[in-house]
Amino acid sequence: MAVAFVIQFSGVGSAVYDKVQTELGLKSPGVTGVANDWPDGIISHVAGKSPDGWCVVDVWESQAKFDEFMHNRLGPALGKAGMPEPQVTTVEVYNRHP
């Protein structure tokens, strides 16, 4: 079952997000010279400015795929960038398009 994650970071802007994307080897608007090494299991990813910082909304094939990515790549990259602890809301996906 697909799972969505709404991940909110207070006090963070695009520069820190871009730093994490570069550390992960992912392409992002405004980031050049990086690979396109998106993790296995991700269905979609959107990110942008929120009223108090930065918000990421991901949809994954499963909780297990997300957990693997978090443990092996994302967690260390967030730590390296000095990201604050995010507020995470998990949603079991009932419907999506496409």
C-alpha cells in the first residue's frame, strides 16, 4: 500500500533544502551538477516554502521503502545539513492520480 508523508521543517528555506538534495545526489530546481539518483520506491516528491519554513510531500510504494531510504541516505544527509527535527504526518494513500 502506498504511503504519503507530509514533512515540515520550521525555519528552513530553499538553500538548506538544496544542500540536502545535493548531498543525496538528486536534481532540484536551482541545483546543478548533481546526479539524478532518486531512491527505489518513491512515487512522487514535491517541496516548497510554507508559512513557517519548508514542506516536503512524498508518496512512497511502502513504509518499508521510505524507512530504508531514511536510515541509509536521508537521515545522514539531514544531519549533515543541520536540519531541525521535522514534524511528519503519515497518510495511508486511498487514491492518487496518476
